[in-house]
Amino acid sequence: MELRQLRYFVTLAEELHFGRAAAREHIVQSALSQQLQRLEHELEVPLLERTTHRVELTAAGRAFLTEVQQVLAHVDRAAAVARRPACSPTLRVGVVDPSYDSMPQILRMIQACYPELEIHQVEVGVPQQFALLISGCLDVGLGRACLAPPEVASHLVRLDPLGVLVSQCHRFAALQGVPVATLAEEQLLLANQERSPEFSQFVVELCRSVGFVPTLHHGTVESIRAGVDLVAQGRCVLCAPASCVSAQPGIVWRSLVEPVSRYPWSVLWRAGDRREHVGALVASARLLSRQLGWLKAR
């Protein structure tokens, strides 16, 4: 498949009208239709439902759109980096979700030391961080390192108390600590399996350690914010480390106890990468960890 086909697909998904999409792309409608048919043929799956009056995305098309938008965003960033003067130092940093506060604190520290450093944050799951670090498309990441390949180096910087996000009217909201065993009575929302399998595995193993397999909420989300929306509706509860910042009113975080569990965050980088700013970020993460006591038991 070609990049232009992906861009045509995104434009059509936004317009849901072949004529308007073709006009935006400055091509004739027949050429647009032909390119999208080729794309569907290459994928061997229908992305669009066409009638004489409307165009809609299929379920596969909606899923494909999310991934394509991320691919095109990466391409645009790469083009911008290529055009930038070589003297401008840059750092490409992977973040699992903007709701977690560890990486923002680390970046503030390194930015204070290197004001001229351009930092580009890429929202991407840990498995994808591994692949991007190895390929050189990412410089530093943050996540659980238990599944890291040998090409990725890591250093543990935070043991993050695990808890649960619930609505203020939920029975857990009145507790200071929520026994893990009580989660057996709840529908538990896990992270998207492709995006954060290591976190879902951690939560499931914790539940199994006290003798039950969690009842899972049917459905997945791509972000903590989307998960919090479901929690606010009373559809499920969401396990999250203490570093997860929920700004939505009516949502509270309660620590899990019996047993207390702490989620391991490690700074990640490509093994053998000795560039100055990569080393500086790793050093900043270690220093901040010591200053804030991230590895100390509470």
C-alpha cells in the first residue's frame, strides 16, 4: 500500500463523501475511488460501505482508521525532523498515556538542564516502544521492562502503588484501601491488549494470586481518559497506578490492599546508545527517583 492511499482513506473517513474528499485531495472522484479500491484489495477486507446516497466505514475501516492516523502522524513528524537544522538537538520520547505523571516530571527536569533541547513525545504502547527503540525511531521510553528484548536497556525508577479508579458513588469510594479479593465482584476494565499487554498481565496475575480470575468488561479503550468515562457511567472499575492523574470530577482513586501491590516503571533506551541527551534523560530519571522516593515502600 502507498502513503497517498492512506491519506485518501483518512480524508474520505473525515468527509464521508467521495466528491468532497476528491476535491480536498485535488484529484478526480474516479481516481480517488480507484485508489481506495486498490487499498481494500491489498488488505483483503472491506473498509467502506457504499450506497448511492452515503459512505460509511465498516468496523474494520474504523479500526484501520485509528492506526492509519498514527502512521501518518509519525510520517509527518519524521518529515519535520528531516527539515530541521542539524544543529537542533532533539529527543523522541515514548509515553504510554498522558494521564501518567512520571515522564512529564522527568522531562521537566531534563528540559531545565537543556533548554535548547527539542522534546517530541509519542503516545505509544510499550510493545511498540520496544520496536521503535530498536529501529531508531524512538530514543527513550517508559514502561514495564519484563518483556523487553535484549536490544533494549532498562533501569527501574518507580514502584507505583496499584489502586482502582471508581466513581464517588461506588461502594469502594468509602474505603481507605480496597482488598484485591473484592474485585471478584466487579467488572474490571483492562487496557487494550495490543497497547498494554504487560499491564493487563500484571493485574490478572494479582487477581489470581488471591484465588480468582477477574470478570472482564466487554470492550477495550485506547486511553485512561476513555476508561474513566466508562467508570463514571458505573459500567466497570479500572485498575491504575497512583501516578495516574484523573482530572474528571466524581472519580476517586483507592489503593489496593491485601496484598499491597506496586507496578514497576522502568526508563527504556536502545542498548549501546551513548548519545548525550539519552544519557542525560536516564540520569534525570534516576535522580528524580531518588529525590521523590519512587522506589521506597510507603
